[in-house]
Amino acid sequence: MPTDTTGGDAHRHRTHCEVDAGALSAAVSAIFARLGVADADAVRVADALVDADLEGIPSHGVMLVPMYVQRLRSGSVTPAAHAAVVSDRGGCVVLDAANMLGQLSAFQAVALARDRARAHGIGAVAVRNAFHFGAAGLYARALARDGCVGIVMSNTRPLMPAPGGAQSVVGNNPLAIALPGADPIPIELDMAMSASAMGKIRLAATRGLELPPGWATDAQGNPTTDAVAALSGMLLPAAGAKGFGLAFMVDLLCGGLSGGGTGAAVRPLYGDSAIPYNCAHFFLALDVAHFRDPAAFARNASAAAAAVRGSDHAPGVERVYSPGELGWATRCRQGSRCSIERVVLAEIVSVARALAAPVPSSIANHTDSQP
């Protein structure tokens, strides 16, 4: 995480507040509804964003709302409800999202992948002309809840150089894998291929925090801990050549299989809001029941995760987490209260009022009371 040099818990209390997650989702969904998104779809997108905040992933949460709004108003994102099926060959489907909100095309792809996996054992859905869909783990978990191994990935604009390179040639393309388990703790990997996500660097720049070494370079390719300089520089791949190689393959799986954008054809998310993002997604569902007894698989997976949690830990380390546990624990700790940056909440209220969208009183009163 970024280095907090400004006072720990006291600083967090000044910069963050706790709001009701339902009220926050209502405020965000009202914004999207004012921009022509169907009410039920607006709620679905809002809930997906708030879900990321509840899991402690603010870089994929409601901080994205102003950017989404700008793109909806500029026309590079549409309020459409459904992606078009352009190829359907049993277990393999290609969707054209035509620049609709990424959460909506993603949930459509999840449903298709699940249904085809139940019929064929494997369901694969590639999506082209797509838009940012938030946290990939949300969709992998949805497949796991339905008895499938869920594998979800996306490409982004080039953000990382090849090892030894000084030019961004591939995105930090996220990959999420989730497996059905026998207890409430999810078994999930959700990672970008960079040492850190660009959203975290944006948050660090907003907060005036330094970055850990190894996260990014400046515009000239020099390693930097300056978050502002990193915004105009490059992300560094996790694990060097390994992270870069995985990112390269994810790019081609997403854009290559869908017939969508790859490499520099994917445009900057925070660039010209009138130009479509043009990313691509890939969803793979494996129905466990086509391979073995689902209950036995789930027990085995959960037992393996429990063994990780129960393993010895190094001196000074309080405990060890299994993959997916930390986000679940954060959600359990927060309950129905969502920790949000005050500046992010104020911006959401400002956007809502500019659109004459209703804001729940608990949200409005909270921001109005701030100095």
C-alpha cells in the first residue's frame, strides 16, 4: 500500500467517513438513472461499485463514478442494457458490448458462461467493444457461487514496459479465478499484472502519499515513488518478466478471441472522454459437476484454504490469509457501513446535484456538515 506519512488512524479519520452502503448505492444509481440507464441496471452498476468499496478496493469503487458520468455524457459509453450476440457456437459465445457500461455486459457474459457450462461442461464468453467493469473478482465469485470455477480477465491500455524496455506496450490486465468452496470464506485470486493498480496510484496522488519502490516509473522510465510523476509514467510488472508475460497473454485472450482491441487499440480510461475505451473481456466457466462430485471438490478446496490460514507464520506476522479471505474479512468488518474518502463522497454529491438526481439525506447531510 502507499506509504502514509501524515498520521495513521488520525489522518484516516480526517480523510474518510463511514456511510450506509445502501444509501451510497442509491445515490450512485440515481445518477446513472438520470443519464438514461434503466433503473434496475443503474442499481446493478451502483451495487457493483459499492461492493468494491466494501471489500476495501476503493480504486475499483465509487471513485470511478465521475469518470463514468463524463463518458456517458460524452457518448463514449452508452446506457444500453444488453450486448449483442455476434457468434454463438454452443460453449463459445462472442458479445459486442458496443461501449455499454462494463458491469452490465459482464453480468450478461457471466450468465451466458454459466448456462453454457452447465450444458457443455465449459462455457467461454469473449466480449469486444467493452468498457471498464470494475473488480474482476466480482464476476469470478458469481460463477463460483453457481458451482463453476470462474476465470475472468480484461485488457487495458498499455501501461507497462517489457523487462528492460522504456515504452508501455501492454496493460496491467487483471485476472480473477474463483472456486466453489464448502464454507463462507471465498477461494479467490484477483490480481492485476502490475506491482500495483493504476487506481491505487491515483488514490496515492490524491492523498499526497509516496509509493513503495517498484510500483512505477516516471515518464522517462526512471523508477519513482512520486505518485504524481507515476501518473504520467509507467507501471512496473509484478514479478518482472512473469507478470509481463501473463499480461501479454491476457491481452491476446481478451482482444484476440473477441475480435476486439489489443495493445494500443485500447484507449486511455482517463483520456478523451469522447473516444471509446475499446477494451475486451473474457469469461470462462468450468462446471465442476462435469468433472467430479461438486461437494467433494468444494470440501477439498476449502480444506486447502484452511491449511493456508493455519500454517506457521514468520516472526512479527500476526496471521496468514488464504487467497480471497482478506476482502471477505474486510466486508464482514464493515457490515453495512462503507468507509469512503470524504473528497470522493463530496464529488458524488456534487455530480448528483448537477444532474438534479436525488441524494439520500444521510449522504447529503454528511457532506453538507463538512467544513
